[in-house]
Amino acid sequence: MDFIQSVDNAVVDFMLGLQNQFLTGFFTFFTVISEKGILWIAIAILLLINKKTRKIGAVYSLSLAIGFSLSELLIKDLVMRERPFIANGDIKLLISAPSGYSFPSSHSASSFASAVSLFLCDRRMGRSALVVAFLIALSRVYFTVHYLTDVLGGITLGTVSAILIYLIIKKATSREKAKA
């Protein structure tokens, strides 16, 4: 466990050395669009409204809800890991300090649950969503509000949520087709 924490601390130090005006502006965009899940919720609504994308919207919405709920409402309170800027009081944040615990990153879990579910249902839409999800996750490490392992945990949780929901819905719809 000490090795993992030392790697996490090294990444935090690296990110602090990397911070500059350009990257801060770039990553601020990705952190802001993911606040409160606004981007992902807006996409869910658009997918659910359109009859042609409603099935994708169902997979997407369930994946997002499960990824967020598990990360934010369950796992964070079980693990109770301090955020990097709390563990190291010398860190000066470039964004507003988020509340709550650090592991796993809910931004990463929600982003990857959304992006992976889109990718599984529609490769074209999913590719773009995966790039955005990756940049959102990276922004959380850049701003030192999460350790690298927090983000990797969120990515894993979101990805697994999306795959499970996709497979469950795929199996349920194939049963319905077989009955018809």
C-alpha cells in the first residue's frame, strides 16, 4: 500500500510541476462540463427523447446512475480516502475545492459509465465520448483533487457498470425477441 501511495504522490508532484495557464484553461473546460453530471445527463435526455436512440439512452442512463451511485453514495463513504490537497496542505487548488472523499473519482466513474455504454451501443458516438471521458478523468488528476488511483478506480467502476448493464439489457431484449 505504501508503494501505491508513493506512486500517487509522485503523480501529484508531477501534475503540480506541469500546471500552467494553457493547461489550466484546457482542463478547466473538461472539469466544468462534468460538474454535477450536466454533460452526461444532457446526453441521456437527448438519447431518451429520440425514439431511434431510446434503447441506447436506457443503457446509457442506467450505467450512469449505477456508476455514480456506487462511487458517490457507497464506496467513497466506505473507503474514506482524503483528497490530495487535504493530505498535503501545501497544495494550492486552481479550482473550487470539492467536498467528500477521494476514492473513487465519481467524475471518472460517471464519465466512463456514460462513454463506455455509448461505445458498446454505437461505436461512432462512443469514440468521441471516450476521448471526453478520458480528458475529464485526467483533469481531476491535473487539478490534484484526485490521486491517479482514484481516477483509475472510477474508470474501472464506470466501465464495469456500463458493460454489465449493456449485457443485461442485451440479454433481456434477445429474450423478448425470441418470445415474439
